[in-house]
Amino acid sequence: MSQSRREFLRFIVAGSMAAGCPIDLSLLAAPGGPKPDVEGEQYEICHQVRDRQVFARPPVSKRHDVVIVGGGISGLSAAYFLQSYDFLLLEKEDHWGGNAYLEEYQGQAYGTGSAFDFKGEAGDQLAKEIGLKLLPVNSPDPTIINGTWVADTWRAGLDHLPYPLSIRESFKKFRKEMLALDVKAHREQLDNEPLTKYLAGYAPEIKLWWDSFGPSNWGAKAADTSTLVALEELQDWAGEPAEDDRVTLPGGLGAISRRLVEILMAKHRERMLGGVTVVAVEQQKEEVQVTYVHGAELKTIAAKAVIMASPKFITARLVADLPDEQREAMEAIRYAPYPVINLIFDKQVYNRAYDTWCPGSSFTDFVVADWTVRNQPGYRAKNNILTFYTPLAPSERYKLLTIEGCRQMAANVLRDFQRLLPEFNVEPIEVHMYRRGHPMFMAMPGTYTKLIPAARQPMERIFFANTDSEGPESLTDGAVTAARRGAEWVKQRLAGHSTRQADTEAMQALA
Ligand SMILES: Cc1cc2nc3c(=O)[nH]c(=O)nc-3n(C[C@H](O)[C@H](O)[C@H](O)COP(=O)(O)OP(=O)(O)OC[C@H]3O[C@@H](n4cnc5c(N)ncnc54)[C@H](O)[C@@H]3O)c2cc1C
């Protein structure tokens, strides 16, 4: 395909760089100073919040039982669980779902973030409750290395990796020794040690593999990865008996967000406010005051209780009077920039496995968007949509600031894909990129056992939900679990129980 033909390729960039108000300073301080292309954010007030300026807040205009801040899957689930209360859900984007959000091309859904849950976990349970059946993936993950497609990488695949025997043996030894570790018994210790400590002495190709797998799943390379998180994953991926309990639908877990929105909008449209940015949350004696920007207007409302379902790095700046230790914990959680690129082909290019790993590429792995429905009766595949995961290091966040930077990343993904196998040398009809500046909290040493427990302590009338209240890694399961706990906590608080009682009862309700 000639260069000029490629220039005509339709390239669409969506998504939001600032995960919320206030915009992250690092976004404005890109090397070389490219002008950020992040229109539509409420800069003036956001800058005041960022700089911790005190700005005039209007008097309370309305009162609710509960206000939920953030309409990702955690906030949406909390609203769903609290439907019998007078709730108000506030979301800064003009669409709902946060990182569990799907888009469509000619009626075919594809993911822009969260891909799959595990059978019976909180996301799957909620899906059932709202009438959605997530379908089994049933496809062990292959890896493409040096032009070779290797099935079931971490089990039978270890004998077929295109490496010298000594390296294949090193992979097997690592697997055997890591699976023999008693992860449950040493959770705290393992969570506080970097994975590189356990990779020492093995072939460097194993680290290369984790440097791809880690960023895709929890935003961090081996040196920044909690060993607990990596080994729990390994038990799942490489343990015996071989079992694939992943479930999903086209569009990934954005399918759950979409259904939640349909249900909530049908019954409670007036309680769902999109396109509003919360800029301050202040606990008073008998209520919590929440100030938000809506268009050019600043409004303050009050609630008996608030659920903060926004990520902690934003929450820390919005909530007044957080205890120092809690604020520091919230601020210490790190978030990875993570664009997702969808290549849309008008013919079948790849349909051999659900999720294929490609260490050493500009992307970590790619999934087949319609994998779980492709053999369903009556389904006719129109286009072949492949979703490429392209996590970045925080130091690379600036690359997402300009359309040109995004175009370059997408071009690299396309180039690397086309070079993987000869049959991939096909031009897509469209390239869609969804960019996010801080979507995934990084499962770094200590995040799960130290930072998260300190960051999520409820205040008198404020509960902290979002997936970064759960861990060990950023999962929809955690987002929904935090919402269930939050909803139960709010019910107990509104029934007059103390914060401590509400917390205990919320925990018990979930157990
Ligand atoms: C590329 C990618 C792939 C992933 N794959 C998987 C997967 O396969 N399986 C899985 O389980 N998980 C996966 N995850 C993780 C999963 O998507 C998240 O854990 C989950 O979606 C988090 O939901 P949440 O509601 O807790 O937070 P978020 O999705 O972060 O939602 C927070 C919401 O708050 C809003 N907000 C922020 N600030 C404000 C403000 N000031 N005012 C109002 N609203 C505000 C944001 O706009 C956002 O909508 C993936 C994540 C990414 C990025």
C-alpha cells in the first residue's frame, strides 16, 4: 500500500486526556511543548482546584439522599444498587462507562478499555442480574514471537517457543518454581516485592514477556510490578488444571455499562447528569456539599451521603479535610496512560484466538472483538475488528497530547501488526484510537496492601468506591464490588447507623 493511500485512511481519535478535573500538570508540561489538544475540559475552575485555590461556591440549590461522583462502571453500579433512593449521578464526560466503555462501527461493538471478566465474579454476576449473558472465551492465549504463532503460551506452548532449548527450559523452570510458591500464605510479603526480584537468574526473554503482559493487565513493567499480582495471574494462566474461565461480549465489559445506562436512563433520566465536572466535595455536620461545573455554570448541591467513584488521584483533590495519611495514600497511587487502537478490516484477517500476545511490539496484545459471538446461531461477521492494547509508561503520556502524536502511535501499531505474520499484511478500512491519560492504576509493590487500605477509609458521610478501592489490580470486578459495598454502606448510614457499623455491615453483606 502506498504512502499516499495510507494518508487517506480514515483515522479517528476519541477519548479524554484528563481523567477528570483538575487536569494533570504533566499533561501541560510535554517535552518540546506541543499544544495539548484536549478541548472541552473546564480549565479555569479546574486550574483553581489543582492549585488548591479557594473559590466562591454558590449556595446549595438542591438536596438529595446520595450523590455519586463518577459514572464509570463503579458509579453506574452504585446508582443501580441505590435506585430506590433519591440519588444523583454526576459524570464529567458526555458518555457513561469510564474505562468500561464500548463503541460501534456499522453496528459492530468493539472495546475501548475493559475486555473480560471471570465467570462468577462481580461483573459477571451483575451482568446476569441485568439480563446480560457474558459468553465464555474458551481460548488459551497464544503468543507471536519471531514470526511464529505459539498456542497456549504458558502450558504446551513452552515447548514450541522459537528460542534455543536453554531459554525454553528457563521458561519451564520459572513456571514450575513460581507455581510452587505458596502465594496465599505470603500475600503481604509478595505484594511488597518487585517481580524483577523473582525473575533474577532466569532468561531475559521471560522478563520481556512480563514487560508486555504486566503493562497490558496492570499498567506496570516487571520492575514496578507487585509480585503478588503477577503470581496470582500466573496461577490462573499457567496452573493446572487448564481452565479458561474468562467471559465477555463484543465491546468487552462496556456491554455491562451500556445495559446499566439503558436501565437507569429509562427509569431515572433526571438523576443522571453527564457532562458535569465535580470540583469540590465538602463534608458538613449533617450533609455533604458537592460543587460542580455544568456548562458555564457553577452549582452546589447537598446530600446525606456521597459515594466518590472517581479515581483517587482526582478524589484527593476534590474532597476537603481528608486526613493527611489518607490524602498521601491517594496521591501515591500511580496511573498509567493507556490508549487502545482498533483496526477495522472489511475482510477476515485474524480469527485464530481471542487474545494474542506480541512481546517486543508497539502493542502488548490484541483481541478479536466479536470472538464470543462469532459462532452464535444467526451471527454474520461483517468486518473483522481487532483491538490493540498499547499501554504507555507515565513518562510517555505526552505522546497522547496531540493528534499527530496519536496518529504516529497508531501508525506504529499498524506497521508492527503487518510485520508479525505474512497474512497480516492487509490494510484496514479505518483506524480508531481511544486515548486516556490516567485510566489504569498501576499494581506496584505495596499499592494493594498499603496504599489502597489507607486510601479507601470512609469519612463520616463519604464512601470511597472505584476499582482503586479494591485491587489487587484494576478490574471491573473491583469496581462493582466497591459499588456494592458503597451502596450497602449508604443504606446503613441513611438508616442512622454509625460509620463503623455501616462499614462492618457493608462488609458482612458482601461476604
Ligand atoms: C485499556 C484497558 C483495558 C482493561 N481491561 C480490563 C479487563 O479486561 N478486565 C477488567 O476487569 N478490567 C479491565 N480494565 C480495568 C477496568 O476497565 C477498570 O477497572 C474499570 O472500568 C474501572 O471502573 P471505575 O468505575 O472504578 O473507574 P473509571 O472507569 O475510572 O470511572 C471513573 C469515572 O469518573 C469520572 N470522573 C473523574 N473525575 C470526575 C469529576 N471531577 N467529576 C465527575 N466525574 C468524574 C470519569 O470520567 C470516569 O467516567 C481495563 C482498563 C483499561 C484502561
